[in-house]
Amino acid sequence: MLEAEPDFRIAATCAGVREALAVLDREPVDVVLLDYDLGDEQGSAFLEEAKRRRFEGRILMVTAGMDDAGTLRAFEAGVSGLFLKHSPPAQLIEAIHKVTRGEMWLDSRAVRSLVAGAHEKSDGQQAAQALTARERSVLKAVFEGLTNKEIAANLQISESSVKAVLQQLFDKTGVRTRSQLVRIAIEQHAGDWLTGD
């Protein structure tokens, strides 16, 4: 669809962060369409490295949905907009044009997320939020060493739902890796399931 636009040229289509960074090393890129969920990676890894390399182009985050804290972090990391995947394709073209001109693209739901994320951050309670039943179940499974696929099968949910819950856990606990989540599980949340909850 984008290749059909007369003023667009696709520099590359990449499957992961490392591959995308290699493209930036090879040629100039004006706009990166960055998926939030890259399978085993998160788009935030690209954001951090692009910022470190002083990438001067625009980054339009494309997502099926992000939690409030994730939305806030993405904008703090320098994204120029957030485009929701279920929006009409014509809006994607409009969004790309806007961010190319230096404007921001914000879906109304992203605005609500930004406000909510900023509110959570300012309250300083993000890491101390109580875990939901689903989050406790996923945290317990991570503690038990299960893979995302195994967790999805055990809880009868999709693997992408497991990834979304893991991201919520990372956001709430302020950690970045599964091993750090295991430590949090031991130190703070083991009682959630040891007491039969």
C-alpha cells in the first residue's frame, strides 16, 4: 500500500531491532514505522538505540494497543506519533505525512493513555500498583520458568496476550528482564499464590 504512494520510497522492511539499525547505518531514513511488539523484542529497544545513535528521522509507533505507561515512555523516548493498527489505511498515510513535516500524530485513545500515564507517573505509584489476577498468574508462570507459549497454553490465552501482560508487569514493577521479574516474584508477590490465591 505504501509503495503505491508516489512520494514514498520504502527503504527496508525489517523483522527485528538489529536489522533495522543496520538499515539506518546504510542509508538515510526519514520515517521509521515501528511496531511496539516485535515478537521476542519490544520496539522500545529500537527507540533507545536510535536515540543513542542520534537518529534524526521521525518514528511513528504502530501498535494494536499499549498500556498507559508504555505510551508515555514511547513519547518520552522521542516517538513522533502513535498509530493504532485497526485505524483506516488512509490515516496511516496522513500520519506519515504529518510526522514527516515535524508534526505529531496522536489518536484520541493515545491522548487518554498519555494523560493517564503521566498521572500514574506523577503519583509515583506505578511500581506499587496491585497486580491483577491475570498478572499474578503470568508472574507465577514466569517464576516457574515457563515460556510465553507454555504460559499461553496453561492460561488458555493467546501468546500476544501473555506478551501484553508481561509488558504490564515490566511497567508496574519497573524491571526490564524476566530474571528481574523472577526476583520481584520471590521478594514481593510469592504470597499471592503461596496463600492459595
